Amino acid sequence: MLDTKKFVDALVKKGYTHLCVVPCSFAKNLINEAINNENIEYVPCASEAVVASVATGLKMAGKSPIVVVQSSGVTNMGSNITSLLKPYGITFPIITSHRTYKEGDSEIQHQHLATELPKLIEAYGYEHLVINKDDIQTALKQIDICDKTHTMAILKKESFSKVELDDIHKLNLDALTPRSKFLKALNDSFKNSDILFIGTTGNTSREMYSFMPDTNNFYMVGNMGGALSLGVGVAMAGKKVIVLGGDAEFVMHMGGLTTASRYKELDLTYIVFDNMQNKSTGGQNTYQEHLNYIGIAKSCGFDVGKDIVKEPKEMIKSIKNSGLNFIYIKCGIDDVTPRPPVDIVKVKEF
């Protein structure tokens, strides 16, 4: 595999200025080194559509950005590629992971692109190459090709050596109640009820499977940013819904908030667990301390509580019997829990 620090140092020497990222676990070591390295600017973005536009602006203004996304995210930036990058002739390196899939795996969100990613890239009018993980100079030349042409670089698993975040970039959440205790409280309060709980992709759904065994759950393993909108559709069909989201999920498709708030008669509660990090992709800080989650939800038309919730009892008291409600929880983290099995994930109707 490539020496990550040497690779990033070499990118800096070649004049690359920014690493614009929507995190992926395959690229976590590259991302961690960019966060640690003072000579390249780390730019975390809410979605792949945002990251492509930010990088385009940087390139047009004379900087040299590199974009990092995961394979499912390439679909989110498709409009940027076909209606901005291609027609304007704008190029910069786009590194995408190539997520794998085995039959019977519960990560069904990766099944299609596990085989079709190269075809998708080709459909967008790009060439593709696989980053050489054995020789830095070859890999650097490949990055330069992607910088000068409409070519996308595919990243295989374990291409970069391990890099831990420096202590200054690590979060200490010991003072916060872990999410598992909130989920257990939901399980105890709503077991065997007709309420549908929708969990966003990542560790939220995993932990629901472990800590909410007695509730009616839908584990959304892909479609990040879409949990609230999915809940809106279900609630419009007459169901009572509680959506369990996260801080990174909240910002990815914020149009879901403005759409939901048109329908204040829905029985829909949106709970956002903010652990301030992308836990499932390496634990990097989401760098969203500037956001007023409660203020955003309130301005969109949700009925919200005045205070940040920090304890399970407060959360249960804040859940209302009807209407469009929002609850914001600051929480800690738990150890990694198992993924729900594929037969439980693959629910087709409620």
C-alpha cells in the first residue's frame, strides 16, 4: 500500500491546495492525513453535489483541488459532472472508492455499483483508472492525469497506510450520554407500538438493531440524507413515524426539511443525534459546530423544543403525540455494533 504521509506531502509539492471530501472509510487514512497536514486544506462538504461545486469554484479561481467521495456518492454528483464539469471543460482529480459487495451481504446499497461503477463513470463521459497502491510515483502521475482530463480515479480498499488523527483533531465525548441509552429508552417506551422508526444509514441503524429489538424498525442502509423524506412519504400515507437521523445526515439533503414542513398535519417526529463526527467512515469531525440545528428546523416550520436534549428522559418527554416535531440530541458514541442481517434490511413495505 502507499505511504499516506509521503503521498500527501508529494501532492503538496506538486501544487495541490485543497482536499474536498465527503468521507468514506476506504479513504479514511488519506482524509486523516489531510486533516493532520497543515500544508493542504481539508474541506469537508455536506454532499457530493456540494463538493463538486466547491472544487469547481476553487479550480476556476486558480487553486488546485482534489475531490474524494465514495462510489455511491458519484451518483449524487452526476448532475454537476454532466451539466457543469463537462460542458465547461473543467477538470480536477476526483477520487472515488469502489465499494465491494458479496451475495448475502446486508450492505445492499453497494450491490449495484460494485459491478457497474466503471460503466457509470463512462456514461458521464469520463475515463477511469485504478490508483496504483504499490508505487507512489505512478499514483501521483495518475492524479495528474485526472487533473488535466475528464478521468476519475478509482480507489480500492487498503490502498493507503494507516494514519491516526492527531490529538488536536480528536473529539472527547466522554461527558455525553451514548446514543445506545437513548435508543434503549425508545425501545422501552414504544415497544410493540404501531409507530414506525426509520433509521438513517450508518451506525444509527446498526445500533437500532442492537438496542431497539421490540420496536417496529426500518433500517435504511443507503440513501444518506433521505431518511426524513422517506418518513414524510410514509407519514403522508397515514403512518405515525419517528425518524432517527444524525448530524452529517441532517445537512446532506436539507431540502427534506423544507418539504416536510409543508405538511404540519403529519404525525412525524425527526430526532437528530449529534455526535459531531462521521463515526462509520473513520470518526472525523463533521465541523458543524457553527450550525444551529434547532434554529434551522424551527425556521423550516417544525415544532421544536427550546433546549438541546442530553438525557433519555428529556427525549421521551419531548416526543409529542401528533404534528411535525423536531428533537435535537447531543450524544456520545458506542462501540461498533453488528449490521442488521440482509433479510431484516430488505423490507419492501410497511
